[in-house]
Amino acid sequence: MSAAPTSMKRLVNLARIVMLKDLRAEVNSRVLVNQVAPFSVVIMILFAFALDNDGILQRVAPGLVWLATMFSMLVVVQRSFAVETADGALDALRVAGVDTRALFLGKSLALGVQLCALDVILVTTAFFLYNVQLEPSGLLVVFVTVVLACCGLGFIGTLYGGLAAGARGRETLLPLLLLPVVAPVLIGATRATEAGFKSGGAEVSEGWPWSGLLLVFAVIFGVVGSVAFGPLIDE
Amino acid sequence: MSATSTPTGTRATRVLGFATLALTVWLIVFGLFVSAEDVVQGSTVRIMYVHVPSIWVAYVAFALTAVVSAVYLSGKNRSLAWDRVAGASAEIGVLFVAISLITGSLWGRLTWGTYWVWDARLTSTAFLFITYIGYLAVRGLGGTFRQRARRSAVLALLAVLEIPLVHFSVVIWRSLHQESTVANSGTDVELDGLMLFTLFLGIVTFTMLFVWMVLHRQRGLALQDAVDSHGLDVAIEQRRQEAEVR
């Protein structure tokens, strides 16, 4: 009777350990802080150069925040799996009998946490550089959107990152595989953030259905990913 | 035919090939000459006899890829033949999506005055195209045949999940941000009997063409795998043995 809860507890515990391992690796290397975050801010500045109009920037700021997130995510995902494949760490984890579902959940959550941190920087950048409005009720929508979208992106990023890990030419393949899949997240997160920023005359309350879409997306890819990840990396 | 080449055809594929060829001629005659012009679109409507069958074949191809991938992953006897059929089918599917997108945008230019509209169906089709290009890229990643088969089978099943999600989100994206597009008005067209028949003929012809292409291509892939696995050494050894026999 107690077998199922115990194994579930073990799974969650393992996932937590894997997540902390990834986050510790990040804290030690500071790649996110020193390289990825500046990269994403540069993207935001380049968008401003390309569009060259304050009104347009304010209008499209939500889309730009999420495009910058997607591009930065490619770098973070590659980093997440470069750490694993460099010294055969992924093989070592599997030989050690780590459940691939826990591995998937742990790595996804670590990725999600990093993306959340990145989005805090990006939303702040949009606030100052693009001059968007952000009121407390809007901030709540944006916060929930960031958390849900980053969960979804974490799951997808880990799934497809695992697929491309260890293969020749993965650097060029990952964007091709990943970007079409994250299109629904881009649509949902952009609309929800638009409501939060009140850009284009949107109401804050219009954002919640889009957050719901993000939640559905995150749940689907969380469940499917934990099933599919094992066969993908099992070689 | 020289002794060194192995044909991918059999008697059955030759019969199928000739039947397809005959139907293609019939389709050309009916599509270009016999069927009537459209009241509104004129001769432009004839693009339909290529456009609709192309996207039909693409859907059939990707469905086949998904089904044989599932069979590969679930079966106890994990024959690589399933994997090769999946790969062959996806390759041909990508080709036909491309044909469908090109003919569609030409048709759009003639009837709507623009090559592309951000309509939900068009956008989803573009995603379908890109997704399966990614699938083919994963097949080309290298590694053992088993690795390729497993990776691509999982990816094919993920694509089945992803495509409806993308389609659904694009539909609600468009429904909130754009009034009904010109693309929607095109779906109410009533087809007369001969046009409907020609369209049906097109679908049958293209489906047979697809079957013929998959049969050849999967055999081609099998030969490719055989070449890759045996390598040049085996071939040289065989040539040497042939020389000794003579």
C-alpha cells in the first residue's frame, strides 16, 4: 500500500537533488549572470535599434521580452546539457540508477528557475528601456505568466536538449527543433504579458485565460516529457 | 542493368508505377482541359487539383510516420524496417507539404492578391513543414541505426502531440486578432460534379504516387544502411570472391 507514495517521494527527492545540482553548477560557473543575462539585454537593446520608435516599442514590448527569452533559452539549454555530456556525467547518472523521470523533472525545474531569473531581468529592462506601464495587478499577471511559461519552456527545453545532447552538430540543430515547439508558449505568454503591461489598450483581466493556456501546456509537456525523456537519452 | 546495382523496384512496384503514370496522364487531361473553369476564379481553380492532393498526401505521410514509429517503439521485434518506412514517409511528406505551400501561395497570389496571409491553417502548415524538417535533421544526426530509430520514433510521436497544440494556439491567436480572413471565404465554394471528380482523381493519383515513392525510398534507405554498416571492405571482399569464381 505504501509503495506508491514512497516511490513518489523518492522521485520528488531525486528530482530536487538533480535540480539543486544544476543550480549549484550554475552558481559556481556564473554563466547565466555573466554571459546569458547580458546577452539577453543586448537583444533588447538591438530590438530598440531595429524598431526605432518609442510608441512601437511600448506596443510590442511583451513580444520582444518573450523573443529574447526564447533566444536566451537556446543558450541555457545547450549549457545545461554541455555540463552533462562533457565528462559523460549523464551516463554516470544513469549508471548510478537515477530514475530518468527524476532526472527530467530536476533538470527542467533548474532550467525553469534560471529562465524565471532571466525574465525578471528582461521585464525590468522593458520597464526602463521600453517605458511600459506596470501596475500591481498587471505585475501579478506578469509574475504568474513568467512562472508558468518558464515551467513549460523548462520541460520542452530539457526534452529537446536531451534529444540533441551528445550528437554532432547539436548547436545548430537545437533551435530548429525547439523554436517551432515553443510557438504556443510565445503566443500565450506574449498575450498574457500584453495584458499585464496594458499594451495596445489591453485589459489586465484579459491575461488570465492566456495564463491558463500556459498552464495546460506546461502540464502536457511535463507529463509527456517525463515519459519520453528516458527512451530519448537511453543509448 | 549492371550486376553491381540493386534495383529498388519489384514487379508489384512496376505495375503500381505504370498505373500511377496512367492516372497522372488522365489527371492532367481532366485537370487542365476537361474540367470546367470556375465562375469566379477562372482557370486559376485548376491549381486545386495539385494543391489539395499534395496536402492530403502530406497528412497521410506524417500519419504513417507516426503509426510505424509507434509500432517500432511498442513492438518486441524492433525491426529497423519500421524505422526506414517512417523515414521514407516523412521525407516524402516534407516534399508534398512544400508542394502544397508553393501551389497554395501561388493560388493565393492569384485569388487573394497576396502570397501569404497569417491564417491559422496556413501558419500551422508552415509549422508542420518546419517540424518535419527538424525530424529529418535528427535522422541525420549519426550514431547507430538503433539510436537513430529510437530518437526519431520518439520525435515523430512528439510531433503528433505538438502539431495539434500549435494549431490550437494559432487558431485562438488569429481568432482574437484578425477578422475572418479571405481564406475562410474560399471554403464555401461549391464544386460541380466534374470538378469534384477531378479532385478525387487527383487524390487517388497522388496517394498511389506516395505509396510507390515510399516503397522505393524505404528500399533505398535499406540499401543505404547496408552500405553504411558493411562498409567498403565487404564490397571489396565480394569483388575479390567474384574474381576468383571466374
